[in-house]
Amino acid sequence: MKLEPLFEVKQNELFTVQGTKVELNLKAINDIKTEIPSDKNFIYNIVIERTAVETEPECYNEDYLASLRDFLKKLEEDGMFAILNIVPGNDKGGILIKENGADSEEAAAYIACINHTARRVKDCVSVAGIWIDSDFAAVDGADKVMLLEDELLKKHAQYVFFASDKIRGALSGLSDEYMQKIVFAE
């Protein structure tokens, strides 16, 4: 099931596809079981530890992913939007993600984890896009982001990507084709 894009990026700022600029008011949600969003003025940055999704290499927690889907469907019903922010975590490659390049097994495994998560929530209109983790972009950031975008946009063309303004420099090698899908937040 392919969803139509609801957002687009112009000069690294977020707009609706109708052309209205979206103020990027982000609010973190660290626990989908206890934190209940209620304000439509925010885009909810759903912070997900990689270990919640991938308990062991290539072993995914489908119960957690089903809960995440239910949470995102509730946001959808209430007219709210979210960003999926999968944090590599030191015990599942965070340090390795930071130190290894785009061609590393760690980078490929992290991208596969994000892609698996996206597949499990593919019908959730509330998902505006994916947060690009700063540790992921620390080494070979431009190359890693190209791999991430290429993989996710194959089946999730509606997504835009979000990143901290602090990593803009690490992504300076990206072509316009890739940069035009990234919104930078402070």
C-alpha cells in the first residue's frame, strides 16, 4: 500500500503538498505506552531505542512494532503527525555506527532496522518521515544518508527526512536530489 505524500521540503523547510509552510514544533515522545499526545500544534518525534525494535541482530520485536502501529493509527485518527526517530544505542551499534563508514555492516544493519520498522507502519498516514540520527551521520554522513533515503524511498516515497541542524555540515556532500528531502531542526 503506497500512501500519497502529505508533506514536501523546500529549501530544507517543511510544507504541505498544498504549499502551506509547516512550523516545525517538535515534541519528543519517549514512551508510546505512557505518553499520550493531544496537541495538534506539534509534530511528535517518536524516540525509539533500536533495542525495542531489534532485540538481536535481524530479530525484530513484532509485538512492539504492532504497539507502535496502534499508537500511530491513534495519532492519525486525531489528525496528528509523527517522525520515527530510531536511536542506534551503544549496545546495538551506536558506537560502531559513529565510527564506521557507509559500507560497514553496522550501517547496513541500522538501515535495515529502520526499513523494517517503516514496513510495519506503512499504512500509517500520521508518519511524516524519519529522523536522521546524529551518530549515524558522524562518519560518511552523506553516503549513509544516500543509502538510507534510497532504501526507504523505494516503498515509502511519502516520507521526508528530519535532522538536527548540527549535522548539516556532515551532510554537505549530498546532492540536491537528496538534500531536498531533508528538513533541518534546531
